[in-house]
Amino acid sequence: MRRSIDDLRIFYGEPAGALARRMLARRLDDAWGEADNCDVLGLGYATPWLEAFVGARRLVAAMPGGQGVELWPQAGKNRTVLVDDRRLPFAAGSFDRILLVHALEEADDAQALMLEAVRALAPTGRIILIAAARGGLWSRSESTPFGHGRPFSRRQLERLVREAGLEPTAWSQTLYVPPWGPLLPLADGLEPIGKHVMPGAAGLILLEATRQAYARARPGGAVATVPLRTPALQPQPASRSHRNRAGHDLAGPAKHP
């Protein structure tokens, strides 16, 4: 059963939630910047981060029925919708960027959710999955939403996106500080240390995936396969299967759609 919208809103108003929001916002800014001229979908509970994409054409927050939906400023390009996460009410290829937060861990069928997200993703689109890390302390604390449902390892997330027809391009981790009030002020100092000294202690995993190539028509009707080039996430490239040994960092110098 999913955490209710009230539980999530309360958590992000508390110190631990405010910290999680800030750390994730930093990683997303590294990866996507302001998402200029993009249609962006947040699936799960993504409203704490969507408004940072000030360059986006359209922002849609799709919240699963078991969670509930919250009011969100409806002026201009912002929209909220209550959805069945196994049958999203969007046309194929509707979004250039899709962000999954609090979506996978408590999904009844994570693979069905991913297939629907991929269906809604544009051919050159990019998707970031954010999930509780299986080995981290945040997934063991029921005082946070990340302590409910199923946590993931990096390899599990990679397998999930590959089974949905995407390829991992980058990954990152954050929240190395334990989710205990007196230690939260140490978070900024622990981030650069944690990724080198205790990588297994990270609370959250971010994994970005794309379609690796798309078809483009040539004059005369021939079809060329064009590789996709995306900026990168930090700190390490995604691990690679025996079939495909390519990967990139999530935070790179370029910030473009």
C-alpha cells in the first residue's frame, strides 16, 4: 500500500524531508538544468522538484490512485492528475523528460509502470528513476517514506529499465547521512566523503536511461540509425551488460534537452 499524499507532504515539511528535497534537487539540476523547452512528467510524488524546471514548456504531476493527489498551482504550465500507474492517460511520446519519485518502491507492478512510462517517453527523451537504496539507512527507517515498500540496488534498476526497452546511461547516489535529526546538519560534509569512503551507505539511487538510438529517414526512403548523445550524472557510469559496455556520468558540463 502506498504512503498517502498527506504522509508525503508532512515528511517534506520536516527537517529530514527538507534535506532529501535539497539533495535531490542538486542532482537533478546537474542532470537536466531547467529542462528548457521540454515537456516534463513527474510520476509518483514529484511536485517538490518539478517547479525547478522553469524552462519547461509543460509540467505534469501524475499521482497514483493509491497515493492520492494534492493541489498544485494550476497557473500556466502546471497540471496535476490522478492516474492508474499501469495505464497512464497520455499519448505515446508525450514527454521529453520523465521523473519517477516515490513511484517504484510501492508499485503493485513496477515493470508495468516502467512500460507505461517508456510508452509516454519521446523517442529522444530521458528518464530518471529515484528509489530508496537497498543497502542504505534511509530504507531501514520507517519514519521516512523511503522505509516503506521495496528498495532497489543499482543493478535492479538497470535491469528494470532494460526490460522496458531503455538503456542506462548514468547513475548517482545521495543522502549518505543517516536519517536521524542530530546528524542531519552533517549531510553536506558527508556527501563528498561518502561516495568514496562508504558508497553502500547512500540512502537514494538516481538512474538515468534513454533509448540508445532512433530511426531517422534519409532521402529516398532509407532509414539511418542515429545514436543518442546525452549529458552525464555523477559520480560513476552505469554498470554494463555483456552486450553493451557503454555508460556515462549523470552530471556533465552540458545542460541541454
